[in-house]
Amino acid sequence: MTDVNDVHESTPEEDVEIETTRRELIRRAGVGIAVIATAGMGAKTAVAGAPKYTGRELKETLRIVQWSHFVPAYDKWFDNVYVKRWGAANDTEVIVDHINVNDIPARAAAEVAAQSGHDLFFFLSPPAAYEDQVIDHKEIVQAVTRKRGKIGDLAFRSTYNPRTKKYFAFSDNYVPDPANYRTDLWGEVGIKPTSWDNVLRAAPKLKAMGNPVGIGMSNELDSNMALMALMMCFGGFIQNDKNRVVLNSKGTREALKFAKALYEQGMSNEIFAWTPASNNQAMVAGRLSFAMNAISITRTAELVNPDLANKIELLPIPAGPNGRIGLEHVMGCYVIWKFAKNKRLAKKFLADLETKYIGAFENSKFYNFPSWPNSVSNITRRLERDPVAKPAAKYKVLGEIAEKYTKNVGYPGTSNAGIDEMFNKFLIPQMFAEVAQGKRTPDDAARTYDRQIREIFQKWRDLGKV
Amino acid sequence: MPTRRRRESVLTYAVVGPFALVLAFPFYWMLWTALKTDGDLYNTENNPFGFAQGSPTLDNVRFLFEQTDYLRWLGNTALVGAVVVLITLAIALPAGYALARLSGRWGQSLGVGIFLVYLVPPTLLFLPLSRLIAELGLQDSLWALVLVYPSFTIPFATWLLMGFFKTIPRELEDAALVDGASRIRSLLHVVFPISLPGILTVVIFSFSLCVNEFVYALAFITQSSSKTISTGIYTELIRGDVFFWGALMAATLIPSIPLALLYNTFLDRFIAGFTGGAFR
Amino acid sequence: MWLDRPVEVLARHPGKKRRRDLLEQRRFLGPALISPAIIFIALLVGAPLGLSVYLSLTNATAGSLSGDFVGLDNFTTQWSDPNFRTAFKNTIVFTLIANLIVVVGASVLAHFLIRPFRGKWILRFLILLPWAAPVALSTIGFLWIFDSLFSVVNWVLRSLSLVDAFNPPQWLGDPTLALAAITTVHAWRLLPFATVIMIAGLASIPNEVNDAARVDGATGLKKLWFVTLPLQLPIATIAVLFGIVFTATDMAVVYILTRGGPFNSTQMLPMWAFQTGINSGSLGPGAAIALYLLPVLALVTVLMLLFARRVEVT
């Protein structure tokens, strides 16, 4: 349910959300304190807040740091509503700080070096390298499992280290990575991007229309995810289920050849310069016909260019010769440092957050999917009821993607420190870009990068982490 | 000769003009972007130098001031800069003087040594420093920056002041000494006033170094109310894969213009001091 | 006159005299004045530097300040990594090219800005702008200027029909162009700074020298070569030195513009050190990479400072 105690300064875009809240309020008369939110064009609005615990000194303090969520409304809800309510119920003052997603590693390293910092630290990818600095999160996993059943396979493989038998993080959410495509443009070509073959077939025509396909090959997150997923669809995996590097394989070579062909026939050279925002901007500007991205594209389009938003739809990742295998776009992982001051409450906070994940799911506009699938009831129905989407059931496919087509980075193995380092050095986009630009042959690239990644893995193996 | 002067001034404009154009063009572009609505900005059809679809608008600026702690960050940056400048002067002035006058041969090498400090990138120094900051209980406090920033302003300031003090003829000081003043007195009453241009330069450069600093501010402070503009902007106007370009550009312009005005004003003064001062 | 008083004071208070005598001692005063600076730097730079050196000799990971000793392994293994070699080469290339542009530009600009002319204040204001803007923010501005789709540079080129509308030059996506873009931003940022230093250098040339030169008939180019440049050389060397140091140790520009891309071809050592040590958690190797440049820069610094001292005209 959209939380009735929304503490909100309403902007026009959020008017719709407020309407939903009002409707729900009328339905649930008598629950909680009514929120009066007057909407106005950009005017600052006065909002009656959550129940205030006047003046009483709270016994404990809990300090959290996390990224500035792409959906500002989520941060507003989390900071002003959720933690205040939880804090009141647990006699704790909860302080939430925000940092840019790119600065998370630097701040994490600083806190470890300082041996002092926040109780809960949020990473947007499994922080395998920090395993020695954090507690074993097993307790929290067990607590949630008792109430919500088994942890999702994705979250398990992302936060568990089979060699040390330790949960080095607690994942509360992940974000599925759908394919976004323009129904009108693909309609003109006459096929749908349900398989990579189709994509390659349609690409030259789309490019000729001035609407190229967009799979980034740059040093950034979107490229990393899209290319790794593409590779898996062709049978190329970085490691096997025993966490041994198997990059140099036929599947990888096929994927490289395919990507090169796709670039030459259907993409423009901008993909080598992309930032995480670039595919969003290109699609919202009407240029791209196809992109792999979380729903930030559609959500932005809904705000900036609603006509265009109606023409963008979502599908699971196209299928390749090895089937349909996708990756999460980002993975929310909280860690509790060994030197955290308030470990008990930190654990309780995480357990409580995940057990009732509905508020987070809705307030993030379906960006955050729960790592325990049972933590949000009736996901499909909620997705269907999105107030803004046209067609209304646009986001329904997210449920299917989340359930069937979202794997962890490093699948079929676990997300370990070797994978993490390779990921942070953008070696996969580098490999694809070099082949696409003709600087290496697919054979040479697969061999070279296999060797580089093996060296990285060996280093971490020697440290006992892989 | 009038023609010669005219030729000179044409040459001047021909040279300085293009430089000024190229250097200032990004800011001109930032101004334009800051005044555009998102609908106008993200449309490749639109002329970027024109306005369409609701532009020009002050929405971006309004967003900056109302929905973020921007004003606070500006204040924090100014405060940190000012305090660090004072600390720098307090430590670098005597050091620069000593190196220029009093230290003989080993003073030279010490001067070089101070300079070598700059060669280590802060990209890794911030880790051990984080430990120090935490031990002192300064994590998430602006005082952490006040403590650490002088570590890169002092070497530069000392170096600069050493240079300036060297250009002040010894005769001036010696004259005062002969007249019976102690060295300290001569320092205060004779040397420092003449080196005012140098001091001004140190102020400008140190302040500029502080405002530009990024890595330490990032590592030491996460609380929004204690952020400086560099980190605050980065955190709240770049959310995941969405850049709030309009607000970003506005945020860059707002401190830059007053700072440039300030620097420009001081520049006149210290050049005047140079040519006028010590060679009366 | 005001200087008479101290003598009287000293005559009346012999104890104070002894203290003053101490302060008069060159041997005491000098170190006393320098020590605050030395202590500050020793604590806040020297100690962390020492710790970084220690870290580079270990296999520390993920922010931990300790690890197992591995000797010089972290340093020697770097050479087999092509990305490291690229970063090393780039650091040298970017620094040299950017500073060449800066030193030529600044000298020329300073030469013209030293004289009064109409509109000088405004033009100077415009020239100072890049330096006044915080580097992190102005680089974001450049990110927008070089954007893959919305670049204003490309828009201008397109309207002049100089480039293909569909495949415009990717200023941050093509290795050569990206190199040019990063070098440009470095130079852009440093030019005002160097100009100011050069102006100061020019302004410090005493009037007597200018007058003497004019009397001797040295004007225009001759004056430039025999009088101005030699006098300017020490300051110019310092300006170049700072430029080199600021460029070679800078991380912000590469971090914001390309993250080292396309395909890690624009990596620079500070950026690569950060990516290895912080983003990937391999702290030991990261520290080693960061320290690689230290001896090179130190050598350059010492050489340039010696040069500056040599050409000082007293």
C-alpha cells in the first residue's frame, strides 16, 4: 500500500500518486492519521506529518548511508516516513545519509580505514571484496527466511561466499533489467525484439530510419550488465558454478562476433562514449529504438515526454542460442561493519525492512524488487495497477523477468571478489569494444581477457576469498 | 606614435579576444542549459541556442535552492575556505619568511622538500587520513576538512611567499634593523605591509584550492548539511543514471561568477602593489 | 621616531633583552618560524604517505590498513598489465601536451594583459572563469558539452555541415578524440592559473629595468627576448611545474569525463590507482600504482627548481 503517512512536498508529477493515496484513504477510513496534501504547480505545500514523538530522547541511534535513489520519492519516503516510524517503534533515532552511487566505494574504503562510520552501509553491487570487514549476515537471512521462506536464488548467489561459508552482505532488493523498445518503430519493421536474431535482422532497417539500437560498450554500468547478459545468452560465461574462469569459450566468441555485427549494422559510434545516463537520454529524445535498462527510461519518459512513453514497452531480454538469460541491473546490498556501533539494531532494521517490503516496492515505483520474493504479496496485481503506465499493464512483464530471467553477476557461480574486480575495471565492455572497433579478433580477445581475469581470480584465490 | 598604438591595440584584441571566448564559452553554454526545461533540453531537434517548449525557465534554479541543501553547501564551502586561508597564512607567512631570509643552504632543500608534498595524489592519502579523522572524532564534520586542507595549501603558500619575500630587497629590512628595531618588529612593520600583494595572492590561491577539492570532502563527510558544493551537487543532482543537467549547470555558475569577480578585483590590486609598492 | 622606543625598553628590562637576543638569533628564529609548517605537513602528509608506502608493499584489500608483506610484487606485476602501461603512457602524454598549451598560451596572454586597454576588466573576468569554477563541477559541464548525443560542439559542426549527422565525432568515445578532449579540459582549467602567475612575474620586473631597456633602444621583439623572457623564466618555470603536478596527479577530469574509457584507453595513473585500490578493493596494488609516479615527478621537480634557480637574475 502506498503509505498513508506520506511526508511529501508535492510536485506535479507526484500529484497522481497523491490521488491514489486519497483513494486508498477513503477505502481504509480510520487507519492512521490522514494526510492532507494540496497539490499546486510547483508550489511548496504544507503536509501534516507522521505521528510526532515530542521531545522524548530516543535511547539508541542507528546510522545508515545509502545511494541517492534514482526515484527521489523513494528517498523522501524512506528518510521521512519509514525510518521515523521504525525508529519510534524501536526507541531509536535513525539517521540516513546519502551519497552518489559512484562514490560508494571511496566512502566504504574510508570508513574501513577509519574503523568508524555508519552502522549500515549500502552498496549497489555485491561487495565481495569487503568480506573481511563485515559481520556474517547469516542471522538476518535466517530471521527473514523464518517469516518469508527461502531467500531468492539471485540474492543467495550474490551475497554468499561458498569458500568461506559466509554471507558477506544482506541484499534487500534488486532491480530487473528489461529490454526497452519502441513499439512504433519496430512495428514498422514488422518484428519484435524477442530474440537476438530478430534484433540483428531489424537493426539495419532501424539504423537507416535514424533510430539505431543501443547496447553500450563503454566504461559504465549499463554496458557491463547488457554485454554480460548478451554473452550468457550465447553461452559465454565468465566462470562456471565452481567459480573457475571459463571465459575463453565458443559462446564468448560467438557473442563477440554477434556484437560486432550488431554494432556495424545497427548502432552508432556513440555507444563507446556512454555514461549510465546516455541510453536513457537517447531513448527519451526519441533516437534509440532499443535499449537494455532498468525502468528509469520509462519513468523519465513519463515525466518528460508522455507521448513517447506510451510508445516504449518492455520485454524480457532477447533470447540467444543458449536461451534467455538476463542479469540484475543493480543489486542493493547492505553490510554491517565489524566495527559498527549498533549491530543488534542494524540487524533488526534489515530484517524488518525486508519482511514487509511492500512500502519500498511501491514507493520506488517498482524499481526495487524484493530479494525474498514473498516479501511483497501479489506483485503481478500491483504491477498491473500502475497509475501512470500506458498501456496500463506495461510493467507486468517485470514480474516475469524478475522471476525467470534475472541471474546474478557471475552466474552460474557466485558473485565473488574476482568478479567484482573485473566488473569494476570494466573488462567486459573493454573486450567487446575492442572487437567491435576491429582492434582485436574475437579469438584474440577471448583469450587475452580470459588470461587477465584468471590473474585477477588467482590473486583473490590466494587471499582465500574465491 | 598613434598608428603604432592602434596596431598594438588591434593586436591585443585579436589575441586576447579569442582566448576569452574559448575560455568562457562553456559558461555561456551552462547558462543557456540552466534556463531550459527538460522537454526542451532532451530534444535533438531543438536549436540548443534557442528556447522552445517552455524555456527559458527558472525551474532549475528553483529546484536547486528549494529541493536541495544548496545554500547550505555554499555556506559550508565558504566557511571552510575562509578558515583554511587564515590557518594557511598563520603558518605559511613565518615559514616563507624564514625560508627566504634565515635559512641559508639547507633552507633551499627544505623548500624543495615542502614542494614534493604535492606529488602524492590524494586519491590514496585519504585512506590513512580517514583513520586520523575518525580517531579525532571529526568524521562527518566540516572541521575534518579544516584540519586537512591546509596540508595542501601550506606548501604552495610557503613557496609563493618565499618567492615574494625574496624580491623584497634586504636593504629595506637592514635599514630598519640598523635603526634598532628587533627582527620581529621589522617583520611586522616593514616586511609584511610590502608583501601584501603576496598575501593577497596566497589568499586567492588557497581559497581556490579549497573550493576545488573533492576527494577528501567526499571521503570524510556524508551528512547532507555538512557537504561542500562539489560533493553535495554530485550526490543530489546525479541520481543513479539520471543527471539533472539544468540544475547542475546552474549550480556550477552560481559560485563561479562571484568568485571570478572577486579574483578579478584582487588581481588589479596585487599587480598595482607589485609595480607600485616596493620600488618607491 | 617609533623605533626609538624599543631601545629604551630594552635598557629598562634586561631580562627581556635576553629573550629578544634569543629571537634575534638567526639560528633560533629561522627554525621557530618554519616548524609549524613542517610539523603540520609531517603529520598530515608525511605520515599518510608513509602508510601508503607500507600498503603498497602488502596485499591489503578493501580499505583495511594492514596486510601481509609481499615486497615489491605489487610494483613489478603492474608492467604485465596493459591497462597499467596505457595509464602510465597517458599520464606523461597528457601532462606534456596540456602544459605545453598552457605555457605558450599563458605567456602570450600575460604579455597582453599587463598593459591597460579598454575592456580589459571584462576580458580578464572571462579568462579567470575556468579557474574560479570548482573543477568537479566544471568538468560535469564539459561532460554535457561532449555528450554523445547532445554535444553542442557537434551541433555546431552539424549545422556547418562539417560532420555526418548520424555518426558525429564521439568526443569521449573515440580514443584519439577522447585524448584530445581530456587534454583540452586540463589545459582549459590551468590556463587562467598560469596566466595569473605569469602576470605576477611580469609585473615584478621593476620599472627601472623597463626604462633602462628603452634607453638602450631595446624594444618589441628584442626586448622580449633579451629582457622580458629571461626575467620571466624563473616564474614561468614555477608555473609550469605547478601545472605539471596538478595535471599528473589529477583524477577528477578523467573520472568524470570517461572513467578511463573508451575501453580503458584514456586511463591515467591516479585514476587507475583509484579503480584498482578503491573500486576493486585491491588496496596494495592500488597504492603501488599511485606511488609509481612519485619518483618521476620528484625528479622533474628537482630539475626544474634547479633550473629556475640557475636562471634567476638578481
